Amino acid sequence: MTSIFSKIIAGDIPSYKIYEDEKIYAFLDIHPIQLGHVLVVPKEEIGDILDMSDDSLSELMLIAKNIIAPAIKKATNCERVGFSVEGLGVKDHMHLHLIPLFQLGDLNPEKAHTETSENMKMIQDKIVSSLT
Ligand code: AMP
């Protein structure tokens, strides 16, 4: 079975793409906890972070830390960027959540909501143009 994230990476399902290289794809979460919530996904379809090789996990974390999170911070002016791995919704393809944080409680999944396509496009453009 192909995971929903592999379908996004293949372009079969649309996404608000933020970043792509040979091994990693990042895009806006469709139900952001905060506007600017990004998912960073290894192209290799591995379900559980515990099954990732040290090299693949290191690579994913370094791209998240050095490239994507700073762009989120710049684009949203947040105080911190939260990193989380849960994986109870999409179990068959590991993903790292990067979430702009402004105050305590901003990682609460109960804050997940739908944004307008205008807001999603606006924050996509801001984050992409903040990538260095
Ligand atoms: P988790 O609960 O950690 O598995 O998170 C799965 C995340 O994937 C949720 O935050 C969903 O909103 C997100 N998600 C599911 N389908 C899509 C999609 N088609 N595009 C973007 N994000 C998605």
C-alpha cells in the first residue's frame, strides 16, 4: 500500500510544498495546529521513527533544524519552533511536525484547524521565500 505522504511526494495528491531534495519532502500540514505548521517527511516510506536508520534520521533532523525551522521562525515571527513526532494519524509514513510556537500550549493537537487556501498560500510563500 502506498502511503498518503508518498502520494503527495509523487504529486498524485496536491500539497503546499515547502522544501524538497533527493531524500526529503516538506509541506504544510492540511490541519495546522498553528498557521505555518510544516510536516517534514523522508521520501523512503518508513512507518516508525524507531525503524529509521541513524543516518536517515540525522539527515531529516538536520534539514529540519538548519533549513526549514529557521524559515518558519522568520516567516511567522514565532518565539520557538516546536518539533514533534507522533504518528498515530498517519502510521505508515514517518513525519516530523514543525510548529510555530508563540505561547505555552501551542503544541496542543486540539488546536488543529482548517485555514483558508489564501492563508495557506500566503504562509507557504513566506516560508519558501525565507529558506536560505
Ligand atoms: P500524526 O497524528 O502525527 O500522524 O499526524 C498526521 C498529520 O498529517 C496530521 O496533522 C494531518 O493533518 C496531516 N495530514 C493528513 N493528510 C494530509 C494531507 N493530505 N496534506 C497535508 N497534511 C495532511
